[in-house]
Amino acid sequence: MIAVEGEIGWGEASFNDLNGQVIVALRILADAIQGSSIDNARNYLVDLPAWKYGRAYQIALSALEQAMADIQSQRLDLPFGALFGSPQRTRIPCYANINRGTTDRSPEGWAKRAQKAILKGFPAIKIAPFDGVVGGAECLKSASFKEGVDIIAAVRGSVNSKIDLMLDCHWKFDLNSAISLLDEVAEYKLAWLEAPIYEDYLAIGDLCKIRRKANESGMKLAGGEYLDGVRATSPFIQS
């Protein structure tokens, strides 16, 4: 929450283990824009090199930007989303990310957790079953990789075939092992494969190869959650 010129706006600034650092960054930035108009505060924040100070600083900047946009939308008496253009759809699909909520990490435990999410009305499920996998080609021979595939099979077998199933890999693989993974899971008809390899501009060529392989199975490639700003995202957009 931020108060500017007597008005209050809200932004989301949580990030697991970095929350302490984010709070420090928010205090520093809030002190810097204290007493400024909303326009001057936004201009000040836009010019800061967020990449220079690390992820916690980026999260704090993002939260303050959201909060000031919230104030702007209140001033215009518009829904927050209207600042970004006219509505493009009347419904937005939603999925249940059951990774952190699954305490029993066995295939059976994952399957039961997925069923609970479906009973709550979610039309799609996302899982991250490769806890113990360490990157590289050798990971395909590990027990952790085999168990991850068993979990995918168990979850897919426990839910209706119309339920979308997404797989988050948390950057555990390299190009060749990601391609092999796609062959391994093709039968489970996944909706998308997320973050198989580390994502920066040097990885774009490999990501394109993984995407082509995924698309052959009717699967999308998702990722990029740590990319921040035009400098980081423009190479991907151009490619």
C-alpha cells in the first residue's frame, strides 16, 4: 500500500524468501518519493536501473508501480484493467498450481491433491514434480526423473481428459534433456511445458527448438517469469 497526495493505492510485493529484502527496498524507495506528486514519483521510479540492485528491488519497484496505477485508475473512476485498453474477453481461464500445497509428494499424493482442486471447480492443473532432478543429460537416468514422470502419469490418470494439465520444470533441464522429456511425456497430452531451461537471450535458439518440439505434440511452451522490463523481454519478442 502507498499513500500519495492523500490517496491510497495497492500493489503486490510478496516473494517467498525474499520478503525481508523487499521490505527494505520498499522503505528506501518510499523515502525517495515521499512528498512527490504521483507523476513525479512514477517518472523517478521509471528512470531507476532496477536490474542493478537485484530481484528484491525489482519486486519493490513493480509493487509501487501497481500502487500508483491503482491511484490513477481511482482518479479516472475506471477499473484498474481499463488503463491497459478495452476488454478483450468476458471470461479468463484459471488454473490451480498445486505444487506448494502438495505435502505428500508421492504419485498418489499428487493425484489426490489434483482431485481436490478439480472438485473446487478448477478446469486446469499445474504441477512441478521434479524436486530432486539436477540438470543435464544424466538427469534422465535418475530416480527423481522417473518419479517425476510417474507423478505426471498419476495426475493425468486421476483427472478427466478434458482437464488441462501443465508441467512446470523450474529450469531443471538443458536442451537435449528437455527434448527427451517431451518425448517421455507426449502421451499425457500436456497443455504446456513451463521453464524447461534457463531463460535469457543466449537461450533463445534452444527455446525455439524446444517450442517446435512441444508444438508437434500439441503443447505450448511457457516461461519468462523472471524477465523484467523492455531490456530483458524485447529479444524474445523480436525472435
